[in-house]
Amino acid sequence: MAFWYDWDWVAAEAGFNRVLSLNPGDAFTHGNYAWFLLNRRRFDECLHEIGVAISLDPLMPLFYGWSVGLYTAVGRYDDALSMFARAVEIEPTSICPTSTRAWPTCSRAISTRRRRH
């Protein structure tokens, strides 16, 4: 709540740390914490946390879909495309792969266009 609705960064981080100290195997919290860290521009930690979420629940397409968005946001388009491929491999009809399919390609195109102009 503190992160998604209140934007209270201090309370949000304290909350994530508290939940993860009580249940370090909570993949969903690791995934949400990754989004928090992205928002705080802590990119290496962000990618680490989504990796933890995936390692804890490697068959959850949601986490691969999230990782597509996170890798795209930090400019790692090849990694984003790899995660997209993995999400499709796990669950081809899931909304996550379908809804995130264009992110890396569009972001790469925008980035390339910006460099040219």
C-alpha cells in the first residue's frame, strides 16, 4: 500500500523488508519489491529481486512478464526479449507474455531514434 498507493518510499521499503524478513520465500513480494526498486532507480537491486522471484517460482508467467517490463525499463532489451520468450514457453496463452510482447522492440526503436536525432 505504501508503495503502490501512498508513494511513501520510507514506509514502503520498511514494509518490503519486514515481509521479506518474515517470509524470504515470498516470490510475489520479491517481484513487487523489484518494481519499487526500479521506481527508486536502484536498477541492479531491481533486477536481482525479480531474479529471486523467478527462482522461487520458475513456472509463474507473471514474473517473466514483469521481468520483460523491468529489463526494458533499464534498457536491457535483449534480456527482455529472452524473458518474453521464456514466458511464452511456460504459458503461451497467458496475458503476461501477450501484453508485454512489444515492450522491448518498441523501446529499442525509440532509443535508436533518439540517438539518431
